[in-house]
Amino acid sequence: MNRGALLDALRGIVGAAHLLHDGDLSAWERDWRKRWTGRALAVARPGSTAEVAQLVRCCAAHGVAIVPQGGNTGLVGGGVPDASGNQVVLSTARLNRVRGIDRANLTLTADAGCVLQALQQAADDAGLLFPLSLAAEGSCTIGGNLATNAGGTQVLRYGNARELCLGLEVVTAAGEVWDGLCGLRKDNTGYDLRDLMVGSEGTLGVITAATLKLFPKPAASLTALAVCATLADCVALLELAQARLAAGLTGFEIMGDFALSLVRRHFASLPQPLAPAPWTVLLECVDAEGLAPARARFESLLEAALERGLIADAAVAESIAQSRAMWQLREAIPLAQSEEGLNIKHDIALPVSASPDFCAATDAAITAAFPGARLVNFGHLGDGNLHYNVQAPEGQPAADFLSRHEAAINAIVYDAVQARAGSFSAEHGVGVLKRDELAQRKSPVAVAMMRAIKQALDPRGTLNPGRVV
């Protein structure tokens, strides 16, 4: 590789102002958790799909690997360069245009670098709803959301990012542009290349734009908190809520007592309207008819749950501000964990029915093996996705605990997940963090198929090497 020639060529593609190779590049070289830090040969910020294609062809010609990066909010080390100093970070930050909204077709087409919150606002301005929502929505980008098949808080009704995507525009490893930006809900013309690219974490192609599903805005939305004595009660409450509210139930989040205690410790100004309990549930429902019928159904559900002994107390938001405050509690948990120190994160999926047994057995196994370990359990019970995290014992250096015990704790958690037909990665992806787990825990047939796809679409291994497979 002739570094000078490569930089000159990249500069000619994206412009001198958008090729960064000197000075502080830490914003692109370090992940959000500050766990992985690499060294980039350069950071290139193309301003169009054509520039992305030229950039990919140029890097391929020079034998240089590319790391696609959106908002750099990932949690598995999949979007930062390695330590070699020989990889080019391809930032999609300048690909930030909403290309159009088709109201009759209920679709929005946007560049991959659009921040998720901006897309939510664009849909809202058009009187419509784009329902993908997650804690990092103020900085994550739709390209990254699709590359990792992000989940978020409304999967229960609207599905993962995959279900919200109708079409993609992708630059291949050869630098060709696949224009698959259709807004069709039915298109059985061979292999589904869109589904192949969604969740591929930049290893098969660079997503440059997407056509996304929109929905009519609900006439009313209600939020409530309820407290439960056991996780089994939470599961029973979910079953009751689904029976009473059907498709109107859009969110069902659980928060363990220790998770909320971290919020109380580090974000004391956030109101917690209910007394501490083993489990707190955050419910949200929408209604197409209006606020009065929605509230009647919601309150009827909570009354029935009280009568059956599933909940001990509940609070229904009386305003948009109160609803946002309730969601802030849930969204503050990852931030509170960060303030407490590094922790061992697990983003797992289980059959909802298996969650109580999993937590009871795994809690016991971890605390027996590592006395004093603190369990930060929260997540999207409605779709079976738990964030089952382990914090160091009080007073023990968090980084030291993680470095010495992560492998053993992961083995306990992932063995328990696998025994219950679950997944070790629900919505965060595989990246570097879980690459070896995938090789070990996926079936050999599945891993061989994945490697064959990678070899077919990226034979030189230039797109995000070392990730996933």
C-alpha cells in the first residue's frame, strides 16, 4: 500500500475538507463504551452514494479495508477500526438527506447517515409515524440501525428495523451500486437481498439509503408504571395486557430494583412515582379512537391486574411530560450503569415464558460464583429481549472485575440462554465482542453458510474485516 497515493486519491473523491488523517481522530476511533480504541489510516466522509462507490473501489484497488460507521453508538465493537492503522473509516455523517415521503404509500426514503430522531421528526411533520425508537436516537443513524437490525422499545407492535425496511441502496465490496429502494410490500423476485444486508454489520455491503415504512399517527397514547413482586408476575401481566389491549400494546419494559437504584443514585432528579419494588413495569398503549376509550381500556387492565394480585401499585401518566419522565427512567439505566463503571453486558433473547426461570437460575449461579456481583436486569420483556448485565461488587474496581471475570460470567449466562433455546445477541449485533460466541454457539451449518456468503460478496475481505464471521 502506498499511503500517500491512497490519501491523494481519497482526497480527490471526497474533498480535502472531508478526508481526515492528522490530529485527534478519537471520535471515530473509540466506541461509545470506551472499550475499544483503534487507529485509523484516515476518516473519509463521502457526500453521496457515488462518492461512496468511488471510495470503495479506490480502497479495494489499494488493498485497504473499510470500516463503515454511522453514529458510532454501537455496543459490540463493530464500528471502529482495529489497532493496525491500516483501515479507512467510512463515515456516513454527510449522507443525511431525507429524499422523500410518499404519503399514499406510507413510506419515507432517506440517506443512511440520517439521525434516527430526525427521521422521526420528518415523519411527524408529515402527520405520520416512524416507530423505531431507542435510547441513542439522538445520535444513532438509520444506516447503523439497519446494519445491526436494531430493536428498541416498540418491537412488540412494529417489529425490528428489518420489519420497518422495504428497500435499500447498497454499495457492494466491488464498488457497484445496488439500487433496491423500492417501496413494495410484496416482491417475490428471487433471493431477498434486503434481508441479507440488514443485520450484516457492514460486512457484506455499505448501506447508503433506505426506504422505510411509515404508519398513521395514533389518536392517543398512554403510559403507565406498575410494580410486581416477581418476574413471573410481570409475564402474567404481559399476557393480560396483550389479551386486553391486543395490537394497542406498543411497549412493555421491565426494570429490576437494582437497575432503578442506580438511576436513583446517579440521576436523583428523575422522579420515580412508585416505591421501590423487585420489578417495575413500563407499559405503553396507543389507540386509534381517542384518549377516552384508550384510558378506559388501560385503567381496566390495571384494575384487573390489581385484583389478580399481579401488581401492587400503578401510576398512569396524566400528561405528555409525565409520560416522557417515565420513559426517562428506563432510558437512564444504561447511562447510570456507565456512571457506576464498566459492566459485563448481555443482550439476550429468550422465549418470554422462559425468562423467570432463566433469571432465577442465572442470578443464583452468578452470585454463588462471584459473591457480591450486582445484577442489572432490564429490557424489552414484551419481545423477550433482556439486558442482563453484571456490575462489579460494591467497592471493587469495575475494569478489574470485567477483565478477570467476563469470560466466566459470559459462559454462565450464554450456557443458560442456549439451554432455553435463546440467543446471545438480540439487538446489539455481533461485532468483535461476540464473534467467537457465534462461531461456538451457532450450528456449524449456519456458520458455514454465513462464511460462504461473506466469501461470495466480499472475496477480498475488505468490508469491516474481523466482525461477525
